[in-house]
Amino acid sequence: MEKNILVIEDNRDIAQLVMVNLRDKHLHVEHADNGSTGLARAMSGRYDLVILDLMLPEVDGLDICRNLRSEKVYTPILMLTARTSELDRVLGLEVGADDYLTKPFSVPELVARVNAILRRSDQYQPVKAGPQHSPLQFGHLRIDPETRQVRVHDTPIELTAKEFDLLWHFASNPERVFTREQLLDSVWGYGYEGYDHTVNSHINRLRAKIEPDPAKPRYVMTVWGVGYKFSGRDSGGYAEPC
């Protein structure tokens, strides 16, 4: 089935560059040149990916992310930003973007990121109820893959799409140690050098949301010199699927 991509970008040259190269990959691409139009289209939920500029007229990219996620629209978002500070990039991820590219970017990297997000979306979106996809509970932490909801002490926890994917990947493989490169490949779908900070920032935000004490994590553990693993032992042991 043909994938539908929405490009929200006010720079027509950049928009045209993105659209031409994605259409060459047999993707259906639509364009919105301002934030208001882009937000209205993205709200429909009919797209497989939104490529979103950070700086837009009328409604900026961060507000579009916030609005989509607050309305439970979990379409993957690839954010394009001319800002180079880590704070700006982390802010985009925090409000709901799944990945980002800093301008200027190369066409091969753009295509690789798009393909990676679509592959990951195909893997995680069609999760159906069944023995292998039943909710998991570790102590006070409950993870439901069908509704993509997480609760701690029965309190709903708001995770971004990528934070949920990362947590589910960990919880589905308890005690298995993953390097940052393996997590990039398994959760993000790419393993480029230099993107380890993407894993680090997501894990830090995930801990801040689900751990009783993020400084002394119970669930997402650091294995020094190697990577990370998921453990539920300090929370009452492993729970069987609910």
C-alpha cells in the first residue's frame, strides 16, 4: 500500500527538494506551506508520516507537535530544524517528534530517515491483542501495547510515540543488554554513528516519567561500558502478560 507523507514547510525550495526525492521512492507526498493548514491536515490522521519544519508562519512546528499529541494523533513526525543547539533538538523530541534533521541535510540521509520511520511504524502500529502482545506489568508499571498506554501506580503516563516504542522494546526483552547502536537499529531503524545522544536523551526522559527516582532507576538500567537493559526485579519481579 502506498505511503502518504505530509510535508509542512514554508520554504518552497526545500519543500520541492523533499517532495521530488520522496516521490522518486514511490511515496505519495502532499505539501502545506503554513502551520495552520498543515495542522488541520495532520489532524485527519490519514498520513503515515509528517515532515515538519520547526519555524513556520501562523503555527510553529512545536505547537503542531503539541496539538497532535494532545489530540492522540500519533502519526510519526520527522522535524526539520535550522537550529543547531541540543536544547532545541531535545525540545522537539520532548513535545512529540520522533526524529529530527538539521538543515542543511543530505538527500540520502533524509530518505534513510523516512524509510526507517516508516519501517518502525509498520512494525509497531499493527499491534493486536494476543498472547505475544498482551499488557505487561512490572510492579507498579503497566504497559499496554494495544492502546499504547503506560500507567505507574494506576496513573496514566504521557509518553511520546518513540518513548513508548523504546519502553516496549526493553520490556519485551527483560534483562537483555542492548548497546546504543542496537537500540538505534531496532527502535529507530538506523545505526548511523554520532546519534548515540538520541538514545541517551530518550532514556533520560523515559526515566524521568516512569522511575520513582530517576537517579536510581529500577526499570531502565545502565550497564556500564555496554549499554542499557530493562529489569523489573526491584519492583516485585517479572509479571506474566496480563
